[in-house]
Amino acid sequence: MRIGVMIGPERGDSAKKVARMMADVEWAEAAGLDSVWVPQVPSDFDALTAVSLMGTRTSRIEIGTAVVPLQAQHPITLARQALSAHAATDGRLALGVGPSHHWIIEDMLGLPYDKPAGLTRDYLEVLASALNGPGPVDVENSTFTVHNPLEIGPVSPMPVLVAALGPVMLKIAGERADGTILWMADQRAIEDHVVPRISKAAADAGRPDPRIIAGIPVCLCSPSEVDKARERANRILGEAEVSPNYQKLLEKGGAKDIGDLCVVGDENAILEGFRSYEAAGVTDLSMRLLPIGDNRDELIASKYRTREVIAQIAAEFR
């Protein structure tokens, strides 16, 4: 199992975001992690721009998006952005995409969200053609009619990963992509729901075994702080309350909220948690590091203690 970490703009002074992200990705590469994953926060920094910038400060680590909403741009536009970022990172981009959620697409962007699976299938058809360039992209399906020249091609194969939670989306991801990126999926949901469906779809389509990237919060703390850490995860990361897609996925497992999903505790507890995800069929972990503390100094100290331990644990999986 490959070990990666989420890096994003988060909150704070816009003028300091880039420097903070560059410092974080430099740490991840120096710590020996396999990948970093950049979320596309609806109200914040552009993920593919961040990927390109991170490529200038690193030489080895995979840099992925988790994930770019499909409806926000035409597939040719996304392909051009992704191919440019892929070239800027010397071929280290993993393009994570997905149909997002109704509260982003409808409520924020004012776009329809009535057939997300059908849109994803059609979108991936155009995207695959564009990413196989250079050359003309000629695709006509129920959503797109595209006849577009494209002179840029991939500098190396680019993995395309789809945020897939339900059966239909998992089938599409298995048939048309290189794997899936998950959030709000515990070990049971992954082992019993995600892996069988996406793996069968990939096999039936003659594709290689899919990558399963599991996004999980991680908090290093003492046993006496575990409940506090879970409460903090629920307070900061509680998207399940407004996302029916996540609620349905939680029902497939044994967790009731993001706090239950948090890998939390001392070094041994975190290692054991990672091993359980590996046993469930996860190929890649995307950690959302969650420091704990009552003030800024304590949070900063927790962040750096967590980093040290994570680097040691990651070495166990090499």
C-alpha cells in the first residue's frame, strides 16, 4: 500500500497559501511519502495550478487532484489543463475527477445535477480521447459533440481516477478509469462494497486491477485524547451532514460519522489502522492530518509530532 497525504490551501491569508503548500509538499517528498493529493475546495485555490507549482519543488512524488468537479469545465478544457500540469510535473500527475455533490453543482454553480453518472460516463469518453493525443478529438455521445484539434499530448501515461461511491459510479470507474478516490468509506465499506464492484467492472472491461485511494483523517494523540480527536474530526470535516452521497456510503460500513472513520491514537494505533485499510483492499492512503490542541502553539506542535510519526510509519510499507 502506498502512503500519501492531502495538501490544500485550507483557511488563512491568501498571500501565504502558496508558500505553505510548497513547504508541505517539500516535506512530503523528503519524508519518503509516495503521493500528495490536492482537494479542489469550491471557494479556494485551483487544484491543478497547485499541482503545477508543486511540481517545481519536487522531483519524485506523485501529485494528484482529489477531486476536480467535472461540471465546472468542458472536458477539452480540463484535458488541456491536465496535460499542461502533467508536463509541468514531468509526468507525475494523477488526475482525480468526479461529479461532485448537488450542494456544489446546483446550489453554488447553478448547474444541473440530475444525471451525474451519465454525465461522468460521457465526460470520460471525451477525456480519454483527449488524453490519448496529440490529435483530433472526435466524440459524439448523449452529452457532448466534440470535434476539436489538440496538439498537446501526455508526456507519459496519466492515471485518471474517479470519485465513485455508489454501484453505478463504481462500475463506470472500473470500466473507464484507473481506479477510484474515496472519502467517508471505512474498511468494511471498502472491502464489501467498493472493491468487489470496481474490480469486477475493470476485469470485465479487460482493464488492470484498479487503484483504490482511501481518504482518511489521521490524528496522533494519547489514548486519553481519542474521544476529543473524534469530536474535532466531526466538527471540522462533517460533510456527511449535508451530502447524501456520503450518507449512503457510511451505511455500507460500520461508521456513523467522520469521527468514527478517523485513524486516531498513538503510533501503534495508527499503524494498526493503516494495516486494516490495506487488508480491506486499499492500494493508496490519502491522509488528512488532523492536529490536536487547545491553542495555536499546541496545534503546531501536534502537526510536527504527527509528521515525524507518519514518516516512520510510511517506511513500514515500502
